[in-house]
Amino acid sequence: MSEPFYITTAISYPNGRPHIGHAYEAIAADVIARFQRQQGKDVRFQTGTDEHGLKMARKAEEQGRTPRELADEMSGYFQQMCDALNVKYDRFIRTVEADHHRSCQALWRAMEANGDLYLDRYEGWYSVRDEAYYDESELVDGEGGERLSPQGTPVEWTVEESWFFRLSKYQEPLLALYRDNPDFIQPDSRRNEMIAFVSGGLRDLSVSRTSFDWGVKVPGSDTHVMYVWVDALTNYITGLGYPEDTENYRKFWPASLHLIGKDIVRFHTVYWPAFLLSAGLPLPQKVFGHGFLLNRGQKESKSLGNVTDPLALADQFGVDTLRYFFMREVNFGQDGSYSPEAIITKTNAELANSFGNLVQRTLSMINKNMDGILERFETAGEDKALLTIVQDACRQGLPHAFERLAFSVGIENWLRAVYACNQYVDEQAPWTLRKTDPERMKVVLQTLYIAIRDLALAIRPVIPTRADAVLRQLGVAEGQAGSADMHDEGWYNALVASGHVVAKPNPVFPRLELPEEAT
Ligand code: ME8
């Protein structure tokens, strides 16, 4: 039985169309899911939309339609985004679904049965944009003297009857959780922030609202809907069948990784584990708070007029190019910046000129100078040395880095192996060997052929379509790119025996040009 791996993204607010941050998170999660699958894990990947709450209700009201109409339309765009970016989820969850309401109510009853819910009156600050309650002490002053949340969003004074969750009771258990599981919150900077926040003391949390009804009803308390974050976080277990004791639930809970952005770490590492502890459910293994993606160093916003449609970017540069750029350019966990120039410069240099060129010239020479016919051969000396460099990068360097979500480091390892191959081509000069020593030329080209297969397999989670196009040209059959295959040393001889002929290659990584208006 292979080891289960359950990965989730945040579920997005569908109060507008998906932005670049949504695309970034979905791509990163998809890369992880594909990578873990290649490592032989039994992977389940969930994403979706977070459709209740005041933010959605107000946006719909502004547009003169129902929240459900708004949610239906916008949620569709999030699903389209996943399809367009080749993000292959196992479940796309919408919090309006009936099974989700049932799941939230079951979790609520479990917390209630544990004595952790009580009715009181809430009086305090609320940010609709963040869907978050803030303490007076956390607020900052805006330029016009208005009170703002620490995230810089407007807050409003709220007074209403509310159910409360005894969060204060969980201060010590949470600190113990962080202490005993140093990997629970990653990266470390986020972990330190949360330790400081929880050490400062926790107040009980208001977990229901009565001033609007767009949400999951509180069981036995019909005038209340659940606070949208109680509802949202529960999606991770709903998607596995909770409260039923399903096969998926048994296999995949607790989650291996909740992948989220840095702004919502508090909800996932303080509230969520406290709810689960209260309900007597196991806790997720890891929460990773990635950084924000910035447009030329700036946050995208309607007022700056710099909001980019991620699908337009994918159309312009290609899906795999965009995926590669995001994973390569950003030091995962930190903020990163993108611009058309940066995407073009980086991917031209690394994909088109380095890897693409290696593939193109190797396959062309085999096609032209060897009639596309491969032979069995022995590697020795510098050929063996090259294959060792490539194998170390593809089977150790990249996977070890990806395992700890250091994508940029992993790709850097891979690139060094690509550069080593190009250097080997230049030094061996097979175009000269063709005349001076044709047998040696064959060994050189066939050594590169083997190297390219490893390189394509290793980078496949990041650029699945392009890597598969390379693998197809190499004659590696579809469905033969799993982890077992990576270590199959017999594939080359089997390929030779099959009589595979290397055709004239089609370029897989075209060079990109900067659009006229941007130059
Ligand atoms: O927070 N760069 O939804 P959301 C990178 N519904 N990531 C970004 C980003 C940026 N510029 N902007 C946002 C919510 N994100 C809740 C989540 S989960 C139970 C409920 C990330 O649509 C953000 O950090 O505002 C979050 O992980 C995700 O996009 C969805 O954000």
C-alpha cells in the first residue's frame, strides 16, 4: 500500500475573478501533488471556493443579485483557472454544497459536546475584507485617522449576540503542539509569529453571526449562522467525507499539508487546530504559509490599475513557462515579483537556450547522423561522470529540495545538471567526431539521450506538458514516468531492442519575444 499524501490549498473567496495570487497557490500545490505522486505516494489534492460570509453577501448586494448567483458565476472561473493551468485536483469543493453544511454542523456539535461553545454578546471590531475579528490593541491608524486592521483593511464596530468558542482554553495545548512539532508551521518566520501571538494570550472567539444569514446554520440555533472561518476551515475534512467514517477519511486525514498564503496562517495554525482538538480529531501534519506574488514589486489592486488576469499571462507565455517561472523565481515562503520581462528573460535563458537547446541538438544529431537508430553501448570515464552528475541532481538534489518545498533550490540543482550536459556537448564536439571518430560520436549522443530522459522526468511536476513532449520524442511511453521508472536502468536497452527510431525533433521550448508595446 502506498503512503497517502493529502494536500489542500486555501479555498478562495469567489467575490471576484481569480487573481495572480490564486494562480500561484494553485500551481504550487499542483507541482507538489504531481511530485509526490511521482515519488510513489497515493496523493489526494483538494481546492475550491469559500462562498459564505459577509464579504460575499455585501458584494452580491452591491451588484443587485443573490450571493448564490455571484458564487455560482465566480466559482466557475476558479474551476476554469485550474483547468487552464493544468492544475489537476481530485476535488473542487464549494462551501455551499449540502455535504459541507452537514460536515460543519457535525463539527459544531462535537465542539459543543466538549463544552467549548457558549452564548454571549460580541462587542468589538470586525474586518469584512479579512473576515476577521481584531482586538483594539491590534489596530493601526490610517492616513485619515481611521482605524484599520493590521492588514490595513477597514474595521467596523460590531455588537451582537454570538456563540463563543473557548479558544482561551487551548493556549497551552497549542504552544505544546508548536513545541513538539517544529514542522507544524512553516516557514520558521511564520512559526515564530504564531508562537508570539499565542504566547500573548488567547481570547475566546466569536463563532456565529445573527445580522445576516448567508452561511451555515448553527444547529439548534436557527437565527445564527456560523462565522465564515469555522465553515471555511471545515472544508478540508468535508472533502474526505466527514462526519462519515469513509475510506477517504480514514486514508487521508490528517492532511499532510495545508498550503496557504502568509495572511491566513493564524486561522490555520491557531483556530483550526483548536477546533480539531476540541472535536477530538487528529491535527494536520503541516501548514505552510507561502509569500505573496507582487507585480513589479507592487501589490495588485484595482486602484493601481495593475491587476493581471493569470489566464492572459498563461496565454501570452504558455502554461508551463508560467509554472516554471513561478516555481523557479520565487524563494518559496518569501514574497516574489514578476513582470513580462522577467518571465521572458528567465525562461528564454533556462528553458529555451539551455534545456530546450540540449534536447533539440541531441535529437537532431541522432536523427541526422545516426539515422535515428540507437545502439547498446557502455559508458565509461567522462560519460559516466556526466550521468552521475545528472542522476545526483535528478534523483537526489531536486527531490530532496522539493520534499522540503524549496522549489527554487531544487530547480537550481536540475539546471546545474543541464549546464553540465551542454558543457559536455561543447567539449566533446560530436559534430567534429562525426568525421574523426563516428563510434565515439554515437557514445556521446547516446549518453546525452539517457541524461535528457532523467532531466525530463525530474522537471515533469513543474512543466508536465513540455516534459511529456520531450519524453514522447525520446520514446518513453505515456504512463512510464513514475518513480519506479526513474530508477529503471534497463529502459534504454529495452528501447534499443524495441527498434525505436529517433525522429527529427520538434522544438519544445520556443524562445519568447517581448511584445512590441512593452519594449
Ligand atoms: O483567504 N500572492 O481567500 P482569498 C500569493 N477564503 N498568494 C495570495 C495573494 C498574492 N498576491 N493574494 C492572496 C481566503 N493569496 C479564504 C481562505 S481557507 C480555509 C479560506 C492567497 O481568496 C491567500 O493567502 O482571499 C490564500 O491562501 C489564497 O490566496 C486565497 O485567498
